[in-house]
Amino acid sequence: RGSRHALNGVALHPQGTHVAAAGGEPGAAGEVLVWPVTGGDPQRWSGHNDAIYALDYHPDGTRLVTASYDRLLQVWKTDTGEVLATLRHHTGPVYAGRFSPDGQTILSGGADQTVKLWNGATGERILTLSEATKGIQSVAWHPRGSEFASAGGDRTLRIYDWDGTAARLRRSTFAHDATVLSLAYSPNGDLLYSGSEDGRVKAWDVSTLRERHVYEKLPDWPVALAVDPRGERLAKRHG
């Protein structure tokens, strides 16, 4: 409890000590709230000029990245709530932002139909990918960090190879009958899960990008997906 606004994203600290959530007042301000998992009042961090739609912890827990409707990403210092860097090259709302498994790169996607990669330490933009024909809603890193996935309004799932400096589109497929809202890799990296406005969640073979399983249609949109560390359970948050 404690948020004054709708919450659009949640992230658990890598050491399991805190949980962070983000939202804010649309058109006015973004807000991050950080609670101890043992309970108590949250810390409140103010930033951005619009609502925040995604957040993710650095693997070592010292930083947090947020993505906002104000077209910016911000990197925060988690022990103080200080903004360390502001990433400015998106030209539309940013709906996704994720640290790579090694923490060296930030992956983002937005309404400007681009996926961008940034230096995780300095915030410098490394490259921009523009294969999408509509806005990007979700991005995900493979557990080994050697590839990543993106998807959004054009209903297409794309997987890219990544070597730390360059990205190459490896496979793509028309995945759903409506906008793809959420992506998550299995812990071993063999499967990629996608959730869409068509009410479907699907599992894809990463090596071939062929459909492995379609789950029972949901009554509402699966706006977020998560897989447990053993890969035995898939969690869905409904819109």
C-alpha cells in the first residue's frame, strides 16, 4: 500500500530485500515506490514528467532503470533514489526497459517503432533497430545475454543476436492476432512466452521460433509475464 497513482510495473530486488513499483500521474510526473519485503512504508522517488510504464533492477541491485511516457529512460541509484543518467533518444513514449543479464547494456522499446540499446554504465546510445512497423510494447533478454526479443503493435515476434556491440535480426514470425504486450524467456532460454491483446499466451521454441503451446484464452489482456526460476510455473498479470 501507499501509492497515490496507478502502478504500471513491478520489480523485485536481485537479493530479494525490496520490491519496487512504478507509475505516476499521467502528463505530470512519474513515481517509483520501494518497499522492504518485510513490510513498512515505501520510499518515494520522483522523476520523469509523465507516468512510468516499466522498471528493472541491475543484476547487482545498485541501479534501477525506468521507462516513461515522457519519451525518456532514467537510471537511478537504489540506495539514495538519485537519478544517475537520463536516456533521451526515443521520439515517442517508452514502454519497455531492461538491463542485460551482465548489467552492461540497457534494452528499450517504444511507440516510435524502435528498439534501442544503451551502455548500462554511461547511458550512451549504442544503436537503434527499426524493423518494427508499429510501436514496441515489450522486450526481453535471453538468460545468457547473447540474444534478445521484441514485440508490439505489428503483432510480430523478433529475435536478435547480440555480441555486445552489434545486433542482427535472426528470426521473426507473425505471432498473434492483436498487439503483443508481454514477453518472457524460460530460465534455460529454450522457450519464449508471449502475451497479447487477443487474450492468448503462447510458448515458442527459441531455436526455430515455432509455436510450441497455446494456453487457454484469458478473459483479459496478459499485460505481464514471469517464469519461476525452475521454469515450472508461468505467471500472468491481467490488464
